Amino acid sequence: MIKANVILDYSKWKNKIKDPNNYLKKKLRKLSKIPTFKKKKQEFSILLTNNTKMKNLNLKFRKKNKPTDILSFKSNNNIYIGDIAISYEIINKRSKLSNFFLEFDKMWIHGYFHLIGYDHKKLEDFKKMNKKENLVLNYFHKIN
């Protein structure tokens, strides 16, 4: 089973997702029903934070002095696969044009795919990663 350790670092997340830990637990249970993910034994942490913290992390780890929507930190462990950090303000702003849960799911799924070895440095890799992300999103949200 895939497990997420949720660290709530910014209280405004609870304005949108009452119980982020339970929300992700349900999504991961659903993800585990997809054949590709069925037998996975993985764990990761997800930091739900704000632009200030994201800017600090982005500067520290990527030498970019600006906030970003998501950061992923892959580990070399097969069970504990790494850490994800997501900015509330960016997700909330994007959700004005769609839906907060959809935008949040897009982000953590994107981060999760980075943790399991996908990247998007080349166009071909981007297309492959994007296709897999969209399959999972469609499974969660039935997007046409």
C-alpha cells in the first residue's frame, strides 16, 4: 500500500480540505486499485505549506529565489520514496479557474511521479509523464 505522511504547515489548507490526511488516504487507497500501483509498498511525506516556505525551499535546493507550486525530493530508498512540498496560494489561485481538489490532486500526483522516477526534462519524457498523470487524474475525477 502507498502511504502519505501529511505535514500541515499552513492552516489555510484546512479551509479547503477539512482533513488533508484522510483526503490523501482515500486517494491513495483508490490509486492502489489501479493495477500498476496495486502491489506498491511506498511511503512519502507531503508538506502542505505556503509561498514563503516554498520560496525558501526553492532558494535552498534549486537556487531560485521565488515561490513555486511544488517541489519533490526523491530518496534512494525503495520504501520511503521521498518528500513533496506544495504551496497553498498557488493551488488556490489556479483553482479559481477550475476546482481546488482537482488542482491539488494534479500537484501531488505530479510530485509522486517525480518520486517514482519520472521527469520532464525532455519533451518525450514530459509526454510520457503527463499521460500517466492524466490517467490517474481521470480515474480520480472522471475528466473527459
